[in-house]
Amino acid sequence: MPYILAWTGIFLMVGLAGVGSAVGTVMGGNASVGALKKRDDIFPYCLILSALPGTQGLYGFGAFFILQSHITPEITLLQASAIFGAGLIMGVVGLISAIQQAKIVSNGIEALGSGNDVFTNTLILGVLPELYAIIAFASCFLIGGLIPSLA
């Protein structure tokens, strides 16, 4: 049972963070298509802003490599619970922060399409939700370091 619990945490982590990134990049891409109809010269800015929500999926994938090495058939319930919790943290934070970040960058992309020079401001504001995904990733790293002591 602990083995399954640990892998469930890993699956949630990668899956939820990946879904958040997929939805977020689509939101940015949709806003970009509309903005590019008005101003085709802003494509590089649209590309950067649209890609920003994609990083949460990468954090989930990176945390997979940090935690999966601790999963063995002999894993204890406490160790499995730590991996499950870390996975849940990274998955939920990745999902929510990517979608919320996409809302910020989509508004910025629409403003760029309307002729407003807001790329830098949008990038700065768009990075704020990213901080929480980075904190969740760091938590996975720290939890991963504690797992051997939970045996």
C-alpha cells in the first residue's frame, strides 16, 4: 500500500502541474493569435509571455526526478506519505499558479495587441505566481532530502 501511495503522489504532481501548464500556454496562445491579427510585429513578445505558464509543468517533471529514486517496494508508510504530500503540493500549486499566471500574461498580450507598451510590466507581474511554483518545487527538494531519515 505505501508503494502505491507514493506513486500516486508522483502521478498527481506530474499530471496536475502538466495540465496547468497545458491550459496556461493555450490561454496565452489564444490571446497571442488575437493580438497578432492587429500587430504582427509583437510575435517575439507574445511567444515569451505565452511560454511562461509552461514552466510549472517542468517543475513537476523535475520534482519527479528528485522524488522517484526514494520509491522502492520496501518504502515505509511515513516515507510514502511524505512523497504523496510533496506530490500534492507541487501538483496543486503548479496547476493553480500556471492558470493564474496565464490570466496575467493573456491580459498583457491583449494590451500589446492594442498598441500598449506593457511587455516588461507584464513579464514582471507574470513572474509573481511563478514564485509559488518555485517554492513548491523547493519544498519537494527539501522533503526529498528528509525521506531517508523517515525510515
